[in-house]
Amino acid sequence: MDKEIKTWLFDIISAITEIDSFFEEGKKIFKNYSSDLKTKRAVERNLEIIGEAVKRILDKDDNISLTNARKIIDTRNRIIHGYDTISDDVIWGIVINHLPKLKTEVEKLMNE
């Protein structure tokens, strides 16, 4: 696999790991997230990084398959350009429902 692609895959894993580290002992509680501005901004920043890394990967090799890749990129764009339309519920849904699957897919790609 291309060295740049491996670097971007590593960036995705690092961002997901960092997001997970924001939650005490792995306890992900929406109320705690939504009431902590620093955590919300840190999560959003890491989602921007993930979206940019996915975009770069697909630009370099469109044969790499990541579930919801287009939605990941669109979320990045929305956070950056439509920051005032981002809801805590949407971001939370991504953290809880989509990042674990993305992490598994990226780890698999890194081991190929």
C-alpha cells in the first residue's frame, strides 16, 4: 500500500483514538458530551481530520473502500463551512454509531 495512504489511515486511527480518550473510562454519555464545549470542539476537530484524510485517500486511490466515505467527507465540510448547522445529536450519532465501524475497517486496511 502507498506510504501516503498508510499515513492517512494512521491519522484516522489516531483521531478516533483521541476522540475515545475524551470520555472517562470509555463511558460515553451524551449529557456529559453536550455540556462540555471543549470536548465538543475537540471531537469536531478530529472529525475534520478524519474527513480530510478520507478525502485524500479517495483522491489518491478510489479503489479503497470505506463505508460511508462520502458522508464522512460531507460531515467534514459541514463542520468547517456550515458550523452553525451542526447539532450535538448528529455528532454524537457519528461518535457512537459510525466511528467504531470505521476504526475496524481502517485497522483492516492497515494490516493488508
